[in-house]
Amino acid sequence: MGEMLSKTWKTIEGKKVTDAIPVIKEALAENHEIHIGCDSQQNAHFTEYVTVIAILNRGHGGRALYYTERVPRIKSLRERLLKEVWSSVAVALEVNEVIQDSTKLCVHVDVNPNLSFKSSNYIKELTAMVVSQGFECKTKPDAWAATHAADHVVKYKIIGR
């Protein structure tokens, strides 16, 4: 098992999940979809990252596992976005080792193609990171695992549970 999946993940309700692999295998056995995304938030002295494995049961809702990381404040938007995407890709690579089918994974990138947003400057670079590893990539407005699930955890401070 890889470095990311061996960390302690949590459910949105705050329950610790010490091994994400059985959860992922069960979800895939039930034909659920796996979506991975990451979001970050700046604070005065640090940047908080939340990486989410969202398990979607189309038409019946879903559930999510998340992992958090706090690092010294990253001032560069490009560097912050690169770390978000690499966190998602690292998890996707580890999940792919377990399931051996990258077509069952989708990585969501919190980047806006609208040119009025600064993140649009990095869209090609960030999506290329995902696609070059063999994964489907979604950006805003379709990147709900990053823009809604991970964003919810990081903004509403579920992190401390």
C-alpha cells in the first residue's frame, strides 16, 4: 500500500478510517464511481489541504473520505494549485495500483477555465498532470469533488474532528 492510502482518512461525519482500500474495493464491487479532488485554504501562517476520495452511487448519493495536511503558508497560487493536483494524482495512482483500472477513476481539479479567474492561467499545466498519468480530468464547473466536497471540509473546519 502506498504512502497516501496508509494515512488515516476520515468520513465527513468525522469517523476515522485506518484503511481506505476495503472501502474503495467495496464501492467498485457495487459499481460506484471513484472521484478524487483536493482543495486548499490559506491562513495567516499555513496552508491547509484537504484531499477527498468521493464515492458516488449515481441516483442514490454518495460518501466521502478525506485526508488533511497543513504546511507553511504557500504564497504562490501556481505552487498551491500544483500541490493540490499532485495530492489528488498521488491518491489516484495508489488507488489505481489496487484496482488496476484507471478508467474507473476521475480526478477533479479546482481550476476555472474562465479567463477572469487567475487559476485559468494554469489550466493546461494542471490538467496535463492528471491526463499524463492516465486519468480522466474534470475542471470547474464539473470538478465537484474538489470544488464542493473538499471545499466543504476545508471551509467549515470539519478538519479538527
